Amino acid sequence: MSESRIEFLPGRTLAQGLTRLCFAAAAALTGETGAMKRFFPLVAFLAVAAAQADGNPLVGTAWQLNAIQSMDDAQGTTRVAEPDRFTLEFGRDGRAVLRLDCNRGTARWQATPAADGNSGRIEFGPIAGTRALCPPPHLDERIVRDLGYVRGYLLRDGTLHLSLMADGGIYEWRPRAAAAQVLGDPAQPLAGHVLGQAVHTRDAEELRFYVLRVLTDRFAAAEGITVAKAEIDAFVASTAVALAGERAEAAERLDTLKRELVVGKLPAERKAQVKREIASAEQLIADLAPATGADAGEERQARADVAAAFIRQWKINGALQRQYGGRIIFQQAGPEPLDATRRFLEAAEAASDFAIADPALAEPFWSYYRDDARHSFYQPGSRAEKAAFTAPPWGAR
């Protein structure tokens, strides 16, 4: 999966906060700080998506547009004559699927529920889709224009209200019978199905991600896997230690580079390289600095969300290992039960819980589990292997 998977994260603060938190989360699990950097984009996406799916009441729901309320008395309320021609589905993968009259589209979405569980903040990314000219009154054009200004949601009496910023208006949506959810980009070819949901992609890794996401969600529910507040608090404390260590290492490196720049004459090429490394170290120190003021509360919540996602995945991996057994591999985000996951997927495929529709994706889909040369394995029977899923690694810090 490419780095663009996290493009829907709104705002500089949250994106930078997740950078810091995912560095620290991996360090808490593995004891390695610097090695995490190249793995951040995928881990950040997994963490946010898992946290959103677990705690947001909009996930998996489908709606049809009933009315548009304008704060301008001259416009008043616009009733939608054919609500089923304007629909909105919130996917578990952070993607919203829309029907806008004669057009179709998708957009990234991110929501933060409020304490009451029925309202919160929500934002949509740009809509990617068709641009056909629909018949009047051209509500599709109005929705495309307004969606980027949506900032809040409220669930009340079975109705979803999406409010625009600066009291710009309210979109009122009523529930509809959800069609089979589409995972991935509907504009891409059909890659497979998982538990009745279609997956559209050209990428075997993305297909594997969606298949595992849906199947392990069901597995976690069946196993009764939950995350306790005490576990989240312990993880957050551990990541704070890792963040401090990462920042201290960067500061030490910065001092070394500055001394090299001051002491003696450097060749022009080396001098330019040192200046680039100094800029990188300074940026890393700034990125790893704790949030202050109004941003601190947002970072605290992000820390808890990331912690919950990592802990939940560690528990899922442990449950898979106990049930299916086999070898375990090293990963920057913690131990991974390679053979157990493969056996889990093979059993699901045999039970028709998922199927690969594109034959060209079958070999790369399975090669991750069947090509040993790609992985570093725990020594079978070693103390480290036995402890991989018995003692929470973040508890040791």
C-alpha cells in the first residue's frame, strides 16, 4: 500500500501527532526507534482506520438524502423528490461511497465522536468520480460543492444531520437498505469478495489488507477480544518513553552534526550533506515535540486511539497463534503469526468466506505467506518465540 493511504487525515496537528505516536508505538513493541520511520504510513493508516471502525457509529451505515436546510431564509428547505438517487455509505476503510443523481463518486472521511456517542466532528476529502451533466435541479453539483464544508454530524431519531461550517446549512439523511459494501476504489477492477463485500483494486497487498481486516474483525468479535482502559494507559506511558528516547537520539545527532560543521574545513559535498542532515534532525525534533495548548487534548485522544488499535491487533495475533500455531516472524510493529494467519486465510477461503476474483492477484496475494525468503523468523522453541504473545511488550517499559 502506498503512502497516499493516509491522505484523508485532516489537519496538520493530527497527522503530525500520528507520526510521533506511530514511531513510539512501534518502539514500544520492538525496542527499535529509528527503524520505524519507513513503516509509518501503513501503520498510521491501520491505527486510525481500526480506531475509527471500532468507535464510530457511522461506520457501515447507508443513507439517502431527504432534505437540505439552508440558513438563508430566501432558500429555506429543499426537499429531495427522489431520495434514492442521492445516497451516502460510510465504509470501514475510511472511504465514503456516494450516488449523486446520474453520477457516482468516493471521498475519504474522518470523524471524531463526541462523548454522547450520537454527534461529533466529521470531514470529507475531495470527491473522485464521474462528471456527467445530470437533469435539473442539479443537486449533485450542490452536494459536491458543499461536502468539503461539512464539519459536524448528529444522529437523532434515526436521521443523520450533516452540518456545514459557519452555519452554512444542514443536510438531512434517512436510513436506506445498504447495498453490498464496496471496499477499495470502485473505479478499479473487481479483485475479490470477503463476507459478501466486493473489493476493487489492482494491488494484491491492498486486497490482502481488506480481506484480513474484515475477517479478523469477525474473528475478534467471536473471540471476545476487547481493550481495557488500563491497557491503553500502560501503552501510552510506554510510548511516551519511546518518544523521549527518539527525540534524545535526534538531539544528540544534531549536536554531532553541528560540531562537524563548525570544526575544520569540510569538502563542499560533505558540507552540503551535513546541512541537509541538520535540517532533517531539526524537523524530526520538532515533529516529536509534545503538543501544547489546544492541540494537547487532540494528541491525548490520538495516543489513546493508536494504543487501542495496536493492543487489539496484538491480541488478535496472539489468538490466531494459539488457535492455528506455526512460525512467528519479526516485524517493526511487533511479532506476526505468519503460518497461523496463512492457515486462518486458507480455512476462510475453503469456507467461501472470501474469494480472489482476479487470477493475476492470487500468486502475489499468497506469496507473502509462502515465500520464506521475505521474512526473519523467531527461533522455533526459543524463549522469545514463546513470549511473543504471552507478555504484553509495552508493559515491560
